[in-house]
Amino acid sequence: MTEYVIVGSDSFSRALAKELGTQIIEVNYKKFPDNEIKPTINVDSVKKAIDKKALIVSRTDRSIPDSNKKIWEIGFITDSLIRNGMGSVDILAPYMYYARQDRPALPGEPASLAVVAKTLEDWGYSNIFTVNSHLYGKETTLQDFFSEIKIHDISVSRLFSEYLAGKDLRNPIVLGPGEGPEKMAIELSANLDCDYECLEKTRDLTNQKVSMEPPQADLQGRDLVIYDDISSSGGTIAEIYNLANERNPSRIFLALVHILTHDGIERLQNLWTYEIITTDSLMSDGPKQYTELPLVPLISDYIKAL
Ligand code: R5P
């Protein structure tokens, strides 16, 4: 097992350090009135962990999602760790920033993910751990954007299927968006021992409006699990929900690995689904009207097995 010390100050970082039986390097996330940031590490805890590898935990906040700030934060923390003697630094970003911008879609747009990948390569990591990135199971994977860094794109299908197994599902079917059989839907349906269907989706790139082919399967009286990696505006899931709901299913569960915004959650809540299930890949405060599955047990098992 790789001997990591965890770098971060939130409950997720503490839980991961506890599971891995390791120490933590606390970070004080200072911010100036003009929004410039100065994350500052606890130097005493670095001295105690100097023989280990550092693993920076980076999660953005669902109420004010800010991938740009989080990327700079990773870079600044890395600089402080190296300056203070850490020999090796890796990243755990459960939600992989910019993975949806894997190619320019319209003339004049940048290849943003390639730029982010090049920056992270320059900052010198050996490993990036993430969870169901946007490119998970696709023909072009996240790894294709990196040459020096090993990408660990961990699937959470097991987590969702273990949770859903307790729901006494009746004749379930997994529905997801996709251009063909999608790996996520295949995995979850195999774990639940049921069918799946991927609905072909098109997005108007000028106004972002999503349209979807209606489901072919008979959904009458069945429990549906709508499964997707990311929900941002909630538009994709609302479209699948509305098409499926017209076919008189029984309960509709939304299983969404990363819900990026509070506005998106509100839109999903207005659909009156049976249950919204997500993970704690993003930070979120306050009472929740949805189920949040903790990622730490899955990620710590993965790291322990390395
Ligand atoms: C995109 O291809 C992803 O898998 C999601 O379907 C998408 O990011 C969801 O975005 P929104 O909630 O804005 O429709």
C-alpha cells in the first residue's frame, strides 16, 4: 500500500486519513477581499510526515462551485508542500474539473481539458484519483490526456447498487443518456441484475437545450433508476424523467454521481422523484433533501489495494 499523508481540512479529508490510518496536513484556506487565495499548510505536520507521499484532497462547493479556484489551490498547496520538503505529491479530486471540456465543440472554443492536463503534468504529480469522470468508460479516456500522470478513474457503481439493493426494487430498469451502450449503465444494471437502456441525447450547443429519444422499453409499473455521471443544470435528467414518467413507471430513483450545483438540485427536486441519490464528491452544507453516499470507504479500499 502507498503510504500517504492526507492534505486537507474538511470532514472528508479527516475521514479518509482515519480510514487509511494516517496523519493529516491541515490547510488554512485564506482568501483576500479581491478573491485571490493563499492556502497555507501546517508546517509542523509536514515535518512529521516527510517520509510519506502527500495526497491533496480537492472538492469544490456545491453552493459556489469554482473549478478554477480549486485548480489554483492545488497548485499553490503543492508549491508549499515541496518548499517544505515533501518529496512527492498526488491529487484526489473526486469530481474531475474540466473533464466535460474534452474538445472544442464550436469554432473558437479552447481544448480546456488538454490545457488543465498539461498544467497538472507540469506541477509534477504521479497519480490523480477521481471518481467516474466525464470520460469514464468512453473511447477517449481521461488517461489519454496525460502521459506522466497515472489516472485512477474509480467507478462508484458498487456504492449505488449496494444502496439500491436495500430498496426492494420491483422489476427495475436502469436508464441513462448515451450514444450507445454506456459502461456506467452496463455496470449498474449488471450489479442489480436487471436491464438497461441508454437514450440518445442531443444538446443544442448554442443554447445548451437537451433533447432525447424516448425509451423503447416497456416501463409500465417498473422501478426506474436514472443513472448518470453528472447533473449540472438538471436539464438532461429532467428530460429523461419526463419521457420516462409518461410511461407509467412505479418509483423513479435518480442516481447521479456528481451533482454540481444547488440550482440543479432544486430543479431535480421539483420533479417529485421517489429519491435523489448522489455522493459527497462535492462539499455541501446544511440540511439535505437527498441521499448522499460517502465516497471515503470506496476510495480508501482502492488506495489500500494499490
Ligand atoms: C454530459 O454529457 C453529462 O454526462 C451530463 O449528462 C451532463 O453534464 C448534465 O448536464 P445538465 O445537468 O446541465 O444537463
